[in-house]
Amino acid sequence: MYSIIVVPPPTTEDEPARTQYRLAPGERLVFGRSVPEDGLRIGHDGVSRRAGEIAAHGTFWTLSNLCAHQTYVVENPEGAGEHIKVAPGRLDAPVPFEFSRIVLPAAGDLLPVEVWAPRHDYLRGEDGTDGEPTAPAFSVDRTKRYFAVLAALCEPRLRGAPHAPLPTMDQVVERLRPSWPAASRTSVQWNIDYLAVKLRLKPGPETAEPGPRLNGKKESLVSLALRFDLVREDDLVVLTAPSGRALR
């Protein structure tokens, strides 16, 4: 049973059919410009002879950076900018993502090595303890208009562009029209202000002290929502008008 699948970076010669390497738990794959026959050869002058090593485990994998001077970045393409850095010489750094992209800086190029890991194990069901339930960290109602506003703000980065600029107010209004025909700049701004208070980015009007306004409100909301998975890609369905229903 294989644990992970490694897909090498595309090259002009190998673009149509990129060879996949399948590793079972306990197996390792060294990669670089000059590696043994059973390794992953990356034919680029900017890649070290022995650049790194991938090791498969049961439900995760590790990355060793065998380069002496260059940091590697492991991105989560599904996580809206989520990534980890593996410093030069770091051995067996655990990678928590199910789908990952190792980015190798190589003489002006950024070479992507894709790694598909098994689905992680999660606790199923209730913990069976008695007493009062734990209060949720963030209480959001996905049927409300404020959630649709938050989803519209997060959409560009959830669609695979982690550093995409946030949509303008007019773009948010236009995006919300299918599910909220009466959306306007004023109503969208009201919901953004409401979210900033609801998610505790700023105090409510009854407790706020005089002082400067919160700068970068949209950026702060998106950053919080994506860090804690308040909005996921499958939540973007709220931006499409459901049959016979409208946002409240």
C-alpha cells in the first residue's frame, strides 16, 4: 500500500507525461540534479546535486533539505497561502498537508514538486463526556448575509491564488448579486463592520474607546477566516442563488 505520490516539476522534455513516484511507509526518495538511479532527478543547473529527501510515513511525510544555503517552501495549494519553511540542513521536517507543493528556488526559477499524501486520521463522533458543551470559538451562521460577504472577500484566495488582492467593494457587491439582489456598497460595508465586531477584531460601539479606526479591516477579516477555516472552498456555494431561497 502506497503512502504518498510525488510528481516532479514539469520540463520541456517531459511535460506531456510527468513520471510519478509512489512511496510506501518507510520508503525514502532523494531528489536533486545528480542522484542515484532510483532517485528523482531534476535537470536544472540551479538545483543542488542532492537537494533533498522525501520520507513516507503512515499518515504524513517529511522533507529533508540537503541544500547548504537555500530555504525550501512547502505550500498547501488548498489552504489559501498556508505554508511551512524548511531551512537549509533541516532533516525530517514533518509536513501536515494532504496535498502539498514543494517550491525549489533554482537560479531565478521556482520549480514545483507536488506531493499527494493520504487523508489524515481524525477523531470521529462525540467525546462522550457529560456536562455543558464547549462554546464555539467563532459563532457564524452560514445562512446570513454577513457570511456571504465574508465568503466573497475570501473567494480569490480560496480559488488557488494565495496572494491575490482582495476584491474591491464594487466587486463584492457584484459577486453577491445572484444571492442578494439588493446588495449595495452601504449594506456590504455595514456587514464588514458587523463582522469586525462579531469576530472580535474590534470592540462593539457600546464599549469602544475613542481612538484610531481599525485599518486593513478586510485584510484582517480574510486572514482570520482563512487561518481558522471559518470559510472553506465548499462554502462558496453561498455566492450562488439557491433555488427559491435568498440570504437573510
